[in-house]
Amino acid sequence: MDREKRAMDKNKIKAFADHVVGDMGSAMGAGLAYVGTKVGLFRAMAGGGPVTPEVLATKTGLQKRYVTEWLKGMVCAKYLDYDPETQTYELPDEHAYLVASEGTDHYVGGLFYSVPMMLGMAPRVADAFIHGGGVPFSDYGSEGVLAIDLMNRGLYEKRFANYWLTTCPAIHERLIAGGHVLDFGCGSGRVSIALAKDFPKSSFIGIDTDSASIAAAKETALQENLTKQVRFECGTTEVLPTDECYDLITICDCIHDLSDPLGILTTLRPLLTKGGILFIIEPKAADKLEDNIHSVGAMYYGMSVFHCMTQSLASGGPGLGTCMGPASMEALTREAGFGHFEILDIKSQTNIFYAVSL
Ligand SMILES: C[S@@+](CC[C@H](N)C(=O)[O-])C[C@H]1O[C@@H](n2cnc3c(N)ncnc32)[C@H](O)[C@@H]1O
């Protein structure tokens, strides 16, 4: 044992120990950021300049002892600035831009929401390592639906019609003139709701197996007065209208989640109109592990184990995982009978976009 220890590089042990403690700090920082998002602390601090715990607790109506400890933790996690002389805390504008910007395409609160909803399942995920199976999507509950909604909503509202779809100009034109769109695995319906506003002459149908997501989607359509233009159905391919074809089928952040990705893509292929496209959005990952060794890769493989892969395996699916990469996607779509596969030239740190057609 001693000989083994002597043979080891002590600096490497020390560096890794630092790394482990740093990871624990990051995990705790993400948890504190979830609380700050959920109870409105970031929102209350945004644009407000330096503040004492007393003033912040009074302003938010929260417990002063908790607020004080949270502020200290968020300073150590480098989310907040601290002035020791005045003992005040400040959320820099550049940080507020990300953490207190609900509804924008730069809001990161959905990521924080995903932390407890995913890690709360860690004991069940560990159990699945031993016994197989997984955790069904519905078991992640309303916070699961909300986290995905918050992660994607701002992007869909601000970028889908105005940027992403402009890379497919013929389809963009068709939707302006009035086309038919299917959003498969629509979740809380934000793609259809956003596109319906930008393309008022087009009609939309969203389909998803999760009843809580569909209920949320229907509620939003009602609130936005879009029920004539947008409809939502709970189920999978069996609830597709038998007499409709689509100029655009979107599958966003979803193919890797499916219980039967090949069967579903094969069923959807004949539903495209001539010249229509299947527009796929997936988490951005490279084909080879060695090209995913960075913070986004670490985040996505964690999300895969704690959510994406696991809920697919729970439904008897292949559990493709969050990082399936373009080569796997191309192989899958070609196996489903699509003839054309293209990676779209869309800039994004976190997503990759494909246009697939007959
Ligand atoms: C990560 S969520 C993405 C939701 C939405 N597309 C978005 O981008 O916000 C994946 C969705 O796929 C849905 N899903 C999984 N398997 C499905 C299936 N076989 N048919 C339809 N929807 C499915 C889940 O219920 C979930 O809402």
C-alpha cells in the first residue's frame, strides 16, 4: 500500500481533491441558485445596488436568517459581490442579465429549476443501476414540466421564428402564407404558441404523452387566445389526425427521450408534405466522448443519467441519452427512411439543429 502511495503523484492527488471540493461547491451553488430563483431573491436584488440582509429580507418578506446565509453562500459561489466595509451584497447587472431575466432567451433560471427535480431522483436512479428500469417522465412532477418550460420558452419565443427557421427559407415563406405544423413531443406547448403568434395564418398541433404538460399547454393557449389556431393532444403517434400532412414537423429536445425513436420517425415521415421538413433540435454534443469533455458535456451527461436516458429506459425505450451527436442522429433518420439530412448553420452554445426531409 505504502509503495503504491509513493508511486502516486502527490500534486495530482491534491489537484483532484481541490477539484472534488470545487464540484461540491458548484453543486451547492446550483442548489442555492434554485432557491434564489424560486423565492424571488435574484429578482428582488436585480438593478437594486448594494443591499443589507435586513433590507432584502424586509423587501422580500423572507426569513432574515435564511436570507443572510443564502447571501453569504452566493458570494462564495461568485454569484454576488460583497463589500466588507458596508457589509452589503450586490447582484451585478451582468449576472442579473442571466438569473433575473424571465421570459428572455438569456434566462438561466430553468437550469436551476432542473437541479432538485433531477437530483431529487438520485436514489431511484441509483436503484435503476442495480435493478434496471428507470424513472418515468411523469414522476418528475410539476417542477419537471416547469423546469423544461423555463429552460426553453424564452429561446422558442425569441429565436425560433426570427432566427432558427430563417435558415429554412422555403418553409419560413410557407408559414407566412399559411402552413400546417406538427410539434411532436411538445411538452408545455411553447413551440406552437410562439410560432402561432409569428405565423398567424398557419395552424398548429402539439402532441405529447405527458398529461400534465398537455394540460399546461392547453391552459397557455387559452390564456393567449390561440385555441382556434393551436390544439394539443395527449398521446403519441396514435392520436395523430389520420387526414393531415404537415409542411413542418418539429421535434425539439425530444428525440433522445423517446421510447421508440425509430418507430416514431418512420410513422412521421409520410406525414410531411412535398418540400416539407422535419426540424430537429437536440442538446449540442459531439459524436465522440473526447470532444464532449467540457462543462456543457458534464452538464449533459448528468442530465442524461438523472432524466433523459432514465425516463426513456423507464418507458421501455433505448435510452439514447442526451449526447447522441449528429452521426447517430443522421443514422437514425436515414434508417427511418428520410433521404436528406443537414446540420443547420445556427449559432448556439447548447443546441444543435437539423433539417431532415424526404
Ligand atoms: C425534454 S421534453 C421537451 C418538451 C418540448 N419539446 C420542449 O422543447 O420544451 C421531452 C418531451 O417528450 C415527450 N415524449 C416522450 N416520449 C414521447 C412519445 N412517445 N410521444 C410523444 N411525446 C413524448 C415527453 O413527455 C416530454 O414532454
